[in-house]
Amino acid sequence: MKINFAPLDVPLRRRLQTAALLLWVFSFLALAPICIFLYFFLLFTRFWLISVLYSVWLYFDYDTPARGGRRVPFLCGLKLWEYMRDYFPIKLVKTADLDPKHNYVLGFHPHGILVAGAFTNFCSYATGFRQMFPGLTSYMLMLPLWFRAPFFRDYIMCAGLIPSDKESASYPLHHKRGGSAVVIAVGGAPESLDAHPGSYNVLLAHKKGFIKMAMEQGAHLVPVYSFGENEVFDQVENPRGTWLRWTQERLQSIMGIALPLFHARGVFQYSFGLMPYRKPITTIVGRPIRVEKKEKPTAEELDALHQLYMDELSNLFEEHKGNYGVDKDTHLNFV
């Protein structure tokens, strides 16, 4: 295989973009196990007191992720995220106002491999979410198991991430004054197994938990589609029914996390590696769907709202797909 190396005269700004993206990829692929190892390793060194004191802190702080987390605005506004935004680049597009007097559940589609669009738009201030939707605070959901990793839990909470279990996800929606926007990558980890370039499969046909939560809390639903999310990585072909897909789904059901075999480019060469391609990601925030609060919605009411949400997401995709290189005969496939 011929290796295509990066030129030596790459502008400094592009090098900074690559460095910022590299730090982000590293934090999501390797930082959690490193933090767990460090926590136990320190117990057997002369720095054991660090882990002991952290354990005491963890005892008193254990419920914080389920109570809205602990966002650090200074870290969300770092220049680092602007460099990461420009690497692809990533853009946030608003189609309608969201009244801060209400709470919202934003359904993000598709998950992609690393949810780069969702993180950059809703966990950092780099793309202007606060300016586009003044008065709203976004809370992005992440698998609960990551909040059990010492040190790492504090890092991800700084960006406004909270666990994806029902209790934690519902907490920001309890605010009667409104202003909370819970962001859910609805397809979750299983959808990442379908994250192939050119794929428009959306794992939604049987996903009704977020719809029910919105009804129970009286939070308006907002469909969000991120064009380009599936284009930034290649993935080993894994059609449904193959041994590879069966193995991946089996491991996902056991561990709770998916293991897509993805690849793209490297840091100093463009032929292979785990760095995403420089391809644009444009995240479209759709129009809100008004939801009346029903603490015990019937199955018929749940199905009707779920269908309405799928229709609105499909309409959002059809309305904008022509602007982002999607063929007119291509439509979303709900699975």
C-alpha cells in the first residue's frame, strides 16, 4: 500500500486543527481506561493519598452526574474547540426559534462513529449555540458507564455531558422555568455499526423511550439531522446477518458499547489511521414539535407522536439534503 504523507509546508492553523482533533479523539478512545489505571496505580505508590482523597470526594459527589452534571463554561469556550470545529469544518444551522420558556428534547441523528457534530455543537461554544438559542442550556447524554470511571467522569461533566439513564436525562427537564435542552443521539451505540459513508439508515422505528420522556415531562421535541456525520470515517463492511455484525451486536449487548471497526487517516499521513477525514459536517436543528404533558401517555398517543416525529425528521432531511450533496432519490431509511 502506498502511503500518502502530509506535506511539510502545512500552514500552522491546519496543524493546530489537527492537534485539537487529535486531543479530542484521544480523550474519547483512550482517556477513560488510562484514568481507571491511574486511579488504582496510585494506590500502590507514595502518591496513594491522591486516590484515597478522590474516593472520599467521589462518595459525596456520586450523584452529581444525575443532577445535571457540572459544566465549566470556561472550558466549553476554549479556543481548542474552534480549531476542532474548523478541522472538518462543523456548522450549526437554525431553522426556527426555540422559546427559552420551554424545555426541549433534541433528537440527534445519525450517531456516526464518534458523534463529532453533536459534541462540537452542543458541548462546546464553538458553533454559536448560545447565540442562536439564547436562554437555552444544552445537556448531551452519554452512556452511564463512563461516569463510573474515576477522573474521567469529572472531565466529561465539564462539557455538560450527563448519563443517558431515564432519571439523569429527565432531571434538567424538571426545571419549570424552562431553558433546558436535552440532546439525545437516539440511535445510540448500535447505530454506529451502520455509520458507513453514503448510509442514511436511522435507528428510530422502535425507539420510543425519548418520546415517552418528552410527554411525561411536557418537553417539546426537536428533530436534528447532521449531514456528513457518517462521512468522516470508513468502516469495515458489516452487513446485517454476517458473522462480524453478529459478533459486534453480541458484544454490544454484553458491554453496552459498540465496537465499529473504523479507520480514516493518520496525523502525518493520509492513508490510514483513526483520525477522521476533513469532510464538512452540517447540523440542522429543526422546528419544535409541541408536546402536551401527560404523565401516563397511552400507547396510541405515544405511537402518534412517534410517527409525527419521524415525519418531521424526514421532512427536515428532504428540505435540506439538496444543499449537502445528497441525491434527490435518496431518503432516510428508518430501521
